[in-house]
Amino acid sequence: MTSLNDVRGPRSRSVQRTRPDIALDASGDEGVLRSRCTLSSNEGSIRAALKNKCRRRHHGRDDVLVIDELGLAHARSRIDLAVFNGSLHGYEIKSANDTLYRLPMQLDIYSSALQKLTLVVATRHVSATFALIPDWCGLIEIVDGPRGGIKFETRRRSSLNPNLDPFVFAHLLWRSEAQEILKLRGVASSALNAPRKVLYRKLVDEIPVRELASAIKFSMASRTRWRDH
């Protein structure tokens, strides 16, 4: 088993655990990493480099999930990259070719469904992004480095989201997973046949957010396939 669980999101048919496939070199102690052969306008290359940055940060850990394009609030939106350690941390990428047109709508969902959030944006978006994001949201600037590489420069670190909606957070669970969690807590079988939103409400009424996060993480790590739900 590798040191980090790399989980494909619902657009993939399987769960994969892989090793980093892009070489990185450290560039100081402020979270600056470089990836070879990438440009700040290429979202796919940015995502790959960011994923490797996350892997390096959690090197030697086998209890961290890294998930591509995680669907939130039953696929109302997707976050480009999600890292599930002690909390669920989402990373949204805005390359030099992107606009910020959809960001306010995305932030509404991210603020409800994610425990932490960091925007990873090209230099041209930094000022406008700072004006849009809440104070608890982190920001990383994508900078073209020497020899055609990318540097990730941390402009503000994220903190815990004070606006998390546990009910929306619980939507990350499949219905069968919610049923199993409630069953283990002694909920009567007759109550487990309720619609999934009723199950989510019961979960958040009975389980603190920290315990709910652990249950969601365990359920995701146990999946053998992914789907939109």
C-alpha cells in the first residue's frame, strides 16, 4: 500500500491508489513547490502538480484521501481536488484561461459542504479572488516558474469554515452508508427506510460534526466504486 490513498471521484469507475507521477522539488518552507513541464494556463497540469504537493505534505500517511472532482450537495457542484485528512479540505483551481464568473455560486455550495477551502488561482485572478472569498478561505497563487514550471505560492492559509452546514456535509454519504452508520448507533430498522434526506437529518441530529467527518471519511475509503448520487 502506498503512503496516500488517491481516490478517483464519481466520474471514474474505480478507486485507485497510486504513487506521485510528477517530480517536484522543494523551494523554501512556505509551501512553494515546483512541477516540471506545466503552465499556469493548463488546468490539468495544475491539478496534477497540486495533487503531488498534497501527497508530499502528507508523505508517509496511509489515512489521507485525495479525491478528484468530488461532487458536493448531490452533484450540484464539484470541487477540483479534495483532501480528507482530519477534515475535508477542498481546492478549487482557476487557471489563467478561466474566469471567475461562476465563483460566487460555487462559494455558496463550498461554504456549506466543506470544512476547509483554498482557491488556487493564476496571478491575474488574485486581487479579484481576495475580494470574493471569506476570511477563512485560503488562497494559493499559481506562478510560472523557470524552465516552464509552476510555483504554488501561499498567499493566505485556510482555517476551519465556521459556516459549515452539517446537513449538506452529510450529503457526501450514499443512502446505504447513512443507513449503516445509523444502524450501528442503534436506530431501529423501521426508521432506516426513510428517504435519504430524512436519514441525513437524523445523522446530524445525533452525531457531532467531528464524528460525522470521521464516518464520511471511513465510508469514502471503503468504496470500491464511485457514482453520482
